[in-house]
Amino acid sequence: MRSARVNSSNGGSKVAPGSRRKSVPNSSRTLGASSPLSTRHPGAAILGSKSAASDLSRLDLGRGDLGAARAVIMDAAQVASVPTEPIEGQKTGTSGLRKKAKVFSSGNYLANWVQSLFNALGDEVKGQSIVLGGDGRWFNKEAAQIITKIAAANGLKKVYVGQDAVLATPAASAIIRKRGLYGGLIMSASHNPGGPEEDWGIKFNYNSGEPAPEKITDQIYEETKTISEILTCPDMPDIDLSAVGEVQYGDTFSVEVISSVDDYLELLEEVFDFDMLRKFLSSPKFSFVFDALHAVTGAYAEPIFVEALGGSKDSLKNCVPKEDFGGGHPDPNLTYAKELVALMFDEGGKYDFGAASDGDGDRNMILGKDFFITPSDSVAMIAANAQECIPYFKDGLKGVARSMPTSGALDLVAAKLGVPFFETPTGWKFFGNLMDAGKCSVCGEESFGTGGDHVREKDGIWAVLAWLSILAKKNEGATDLVTVKDIAVQHWNEYGRNYFCRYDYEGCDSDSANKMMEHLRTTVIPSATEGSKMGSFTVAKADDFEYTDPIDGSVASKQGIRIVFSDGSRIIFRLSGTGSSGATIRLYIEQYEDDKSKMLLDAQEALKPIIETALEVSKLKEFTGREKPTVIT
């Protein structure tokens, strides 16, 4: 092993999936050699033997004691083919695979999935380069060592690893795109809690920086059901994840620990006017606070908000990343970001602008003094002001998109700007297709995800900087501070207001939740004909949302029960399975108002009649036993 050094090779051409990995022959071979060796490691099991699966747990992988594994010497690194068996429950979606951390950290659970990924990618991944990192939660550092050794054994050329295995999801997307990488592995369970008893997750992003398409995730799942061996390099020394630099193993594989921040910050500097932001943040009439919730953006907050933009370090709260997120729930909403909410709704509070991000840095919450901006309004207001306030959009927007449950506020902006508008199912991959085709510049989801086409993931810090840019621009030459509330009210006076809220019923019994959805599909929708009544509302249409992708023609069905009323109001029901246990029922309520005297009503009061109608027709309480939601946003 050579000493660490910097290497500028970017590695990785972009090719389509399809070919499959060839089985490792029973004879040994040497990495980088022209001919195979003829001897096996003494006592090794023959490939395909009936010996019991070996354990590649977080305590075992990387040690020489592999039991029945067949080990061979490849150049400077020993490669082992370790027998394993399929593990149930490794169904992979575009958000990857999420389970309890103690599941991932035991036995071969993680190793099975990673090997299945490389099996699914086939020969095209050999000789390629990827990036690896995550949100800093418990088990990430150990997992990074496991993944790196499996990558080496499967013929990858190089793995870039974020320093200390830390890499925000949008930063990973930025690195993939900037360095021309084949893809990346992101270790995160997003906004779910972390720690030994909490959640862990992993996902693969492809060569545009986007979450893996279904053709890859489906194949990963198929491979998990038949896997019989794991290829790894058990004698490869663990990487010093704290030291930036490259370590070369033989002539065919290297690991480079890189700054988690630099590539991402360089991209943000291309998107925003940092000089304008720096001047605004130094203004004595403006004060802001950013809460990282002890999650991954804590590693980015000081380099970006303080060092690059000149903000005060005192403005950063909970910006020390912790493996358990400080015992909190890293979900930036009014319930879980309670410390930030208390600061912003304090009667004598000093902050004019507050923001938070989630576990892996792709979500955000925006607050003004005693004022909450819903994610649905946030994406609409960013789009409405993007060309004026953000240099990246100086030539206008190519188009905008929102997920189906998100309010129609963005639709109104698109109509006025005269740009294409798309309504998609929930899931960032749908936006990615539009962006890759040059049809979408700004997009968002009501679940606190907002982003642009600078990367192929939602981006929490991008959204914060977008809002700071709008504030900075609107305050140029202003005597009195133009506030978040001022911008919102001005927007509503121009476009009208889409009152919106979401009720989350977390950890519901899955069978009960599915029965409720089936009741809606088989009983409510057939009876909700045009002109029929639900409470005081007149039905315009009711369906189970289906989407045909305008780019690749794929069809996504059963994407949410929606009931649309004649006045534009909507009731939507969806099930979400992004946690590691149980089901979450999400109820979305929307009502449009264009009376300027009613722009500042309390959302719960404005929506009370339609909320009551939604609970009545769904029989949610009867099916689930829930009296009230876990979270209201």
C-alpha cells in the first residue's frame, strides 16, 4: 500500500445497464495480472459448496478469519468469495433500502445488499468510479469500510469517500455530476431517527446523480433473492476516513477521501450571487438562524454560511453532526424542529429568518418571524422570483414541476410565467427525468423537498440560499426590512392563496392502513361521481392518481387517492413506507382562496370543514383507532 496522495482522475463513463456479472471461476486469479493463479487458499471452500453462509457483520468484515470462505491473493489485496444465503425483506425502492440499524449491522445484511447491487449492475460497473458517503448516523463509518472492500473485489476502479464518511445527499449528486462518476452510494435513512435502536438505510444514485431508476432497483431485489456469494477483500486495511487524500491498492483500485463540502460549495457559488448574499447577511438590520438538527448539514453550515458568506457563527444551532442526531428526529417540520420554531415564534425573538434541514440534507423548512412558509408555497415563491433573484435562472425557467399531493400554488405561477408545468407522483426520480430532458428548472414536494436542476436530488441548503437570495434582492435599496411575511403576502395578493395542510398518522398498523385505502378505492371513489356531494362540497372528480412519464413512457399507477371538488379544493390520501416499521397514512387538504381580505387566516380554521369531510368519508378513526395525527404541517 502506497502512502496517501492526491490523484485527479475522474473515472467512469456513462453507459446503460444491462450486462451481468460473470461468475467467479473456481480457479484463483490475481487483480491486474494477465493469467490466473493455479492454487486456492489452504482450507478454502469451493465456490458453490453447501457450507453455511459466513458472517460479514460489522465486527467480522475486514478480519482474516473467514471460516469457509475461499480466499485468493489478488496483487496486494486478498479477495475472498464468501458463501452467503438470501435474506428476506431486501426490497429496494428509489429511496433505497431502510431497516432498523441493528438489522443492517448484523450478519451479512448490508454485504448481501451491496453485492446484489454490483451483481445487478453487471459488467458495466467494472473499472468504474463511484462516490460513497452518508448523513453521519450510527454505523455509517463501519459500513463504509464494508462497502469499500466489496467494491474493490467487484472490479471497481476507484471509490471517492466523503471525509468521515459524511456526504449530504445533494452534495453526492453534485460530485457524481462534476466528476463524471458512474454513480454513488448514499448511507442514509433521510429524516428518520438514527442510533443503534433506530433507522439505517442505503441507496444507489446513477450517473446523472439521480436516484436509481426502477430497472436497477428491481434487479437489485431479484439478485437479493438468489445471492450465494459475497466478493470482498478482507485483508485490505481499513481506510482512515478522517484524512483527505488517496490510497492506492496495487495497480487497479484506489480510495480517495475527499472534502465533503468543496465540490458542492463550488456549485452553489455558480448558482447564487454570493456577493449579494454576503452583503445582505452582514446587514445590521437582518438576523438569521439555521438549525441542522445535529444532522449532516451541520458539516456544511459553517463553511457556507459563515466562512463563504460572512454570517455569524452564533446563527448556527445544533450544527455538530451526531450519530443519533442528538436523540432528536431530524425532520424539519413544526413538530420536530421545535427549538427553531420556538426561536422564530418568540414574541421578543431577534431572528428575521429561520431555516432547518433534515438528516441527509435534502429537505428544508423556511420560517419568518412568527411566520411559517409551507413547502407548497415555498416552491411556488422561489419559482416566481427565480429569474430576478438567482443568477443561475437569469434566462428564465425551462419548466416547473410538483408532486401530485403538493398544492396547486406552483400551477398558478407556471401559468403566469408561461412555462411548462408537470404534475408527477411523489418521488424525485420523476423530476430527474424531466430535468435530464431539459424540461424542468425548479420543482418541489409538500414533504419539505425543494430543488433545482443543478443536481438531481432535492436540496435543503439550496432552498435556504434561494430564500436568502429573494430577501437580499427585495431589500436592495429598501429603508425598512422586507420580511418573509411581506414576500408571502405580496405573492398571495398576486396569485391567490392555496390553503394547505398535511396530517401524518405515523406507525399505523399496516393491515389497517391498507384496509382504509381499499375502502377509499372500492367504496368512496365509485360513489364520488361528478356533481355528487361530500359534506358541503361538490365533487368534480375522484380517482387513484396515475402518471405516464412524458420522457420514457413509463406508467406509475395507484399513486394516491384524490378527490377534487368544483371549487378546486382537494382531499388526498397516500400511504408512505419510508420508515423502518409500520405504515404512515398521509392526508392532504387544500382549498384555494382569492379574496385578498382572507389571505392571513389560520390554516386549520380555514380548512376545518374540508378536514372534517375527509375524516368522515375515509373512516380513518374506525380503521386505525387514531384520534389525532402524529404530525400536522
